[in-house]
Amino acid sequence: MEDLGLIHQLIIPLFGYNITLNVEVIVMTWIVIIVLLCFGFFATKSKGRLPGPLQVVGELFVKHLYELTEDALGKELSKKYAPMICALFMFLVLSNWLGIIPHLEEPTKDLNTPLSLGLMGFFIAHYAGIKAKGLKTYLKDYCEPMFIMAPLNIIGELAKVISISFRLFGNIMGGAIIILVVSYLTYNIITPPFLNAFFGMFVGTIQAFVFTMLTVVYIAVQVK
């Protein structure tokens, strides 16, 4: 239990300031990236009319996420944003599953990961809104239904980043704490692994899907 909250930090002095990096999160994130790159390489290495198992899994991910993106954004915009949505979901779901493996941790258990992805979705959504509507119409929307509502509309947009980020972080961190507490309070060799599989596979997949779909919805709201 003494390991709860323990963070391995790398402190880099730079121009009189200290840059603090979470070593575990960086390592785990690179593990996820390398696994995804290997998956993409081997899934597309020998494409054929009779697809292999990896190609089938890859095509299922791409097909269904592309269809969901197309339903929200339309055919034209989905060609631009569907690859990003597919990559986002696959990164999140693998990150959330990583904690199932002993001695590995979920990168999404650190607030910096979901917050950075939430900010990425925020900027992409508003960039898409400006490009689709034009800057004048985009700014005018913040003054609806009257100009005094502009501050509240801006706060509402910023709140989306906090909401989407803390939802993912809270669920993944909460699951990790529950598993840790149960593991120390019980001597049952079945319950902790069962909880680990439940929070990793089921809750992790649901939260990755929710985060991804909210990102799509935020983009759709801005472009329409």
C-alpha cells in the first residue's frame, strides 16, 4: 500500500526552471506506441483477399470507427478526421488495457495523458469550426443568443476539456485504487485478478469509446 501515489520522476533543470517528467508514464506511453506500430505493420504486411487475424482486427476497428465518424461529420469531413479518431481510440483502449499485464501501468492513470488528449481534441474541433464557418461566423456563435452570453459560452467550451479529461482519468485511477485496496485487504487469489480484468478490459474499453465519441461530437458541434 505504501506504493500508492509513488511517482518516479525525472527532473531536468532548464534555464533556471525544473522540468518534471513522470518516467513511468513516458515509458508506458512508448510501449503502447510501439505495440500499435507493430500491429499496424504486421496487419498490413501481407494484405490479401483472405485476411489474416491481425488484418481482420484492424479492418474491424477502421470500418466501424469510420462509419461512426461519417455519421457524425458527413462523408467529406470523415475522410479527414476518421484516421485521427481511429488512432485515438486504439491508443486509448490499449493504454487502458496495459494495466492488466503485471508490472505495467496505464498511461491514462496520469492526468497529463487524458488532459493532453482532451486539449488536442479541443484545438482540432475549434480549428475545424473556424475552417468550416469562417472566423467571423465562428466568433459570432459565441454571442448567441445575445452578446452578454459570450463569457458563459467560452467557459462552457473550456469545461468540455475538463469534463472529458477528468472522466477518463477518474475511471482509470479509481479502478486502479480499488484493485490495489482489495488486493491488500483480501487473500483471495481470484477476486483481484477478476477486478483487474473487469476494469482493464470492460471499463477501459467503454471509457476509450466514450472519450473518442465525445471528441467526434465536439468536432461535429463546431462544424455545424
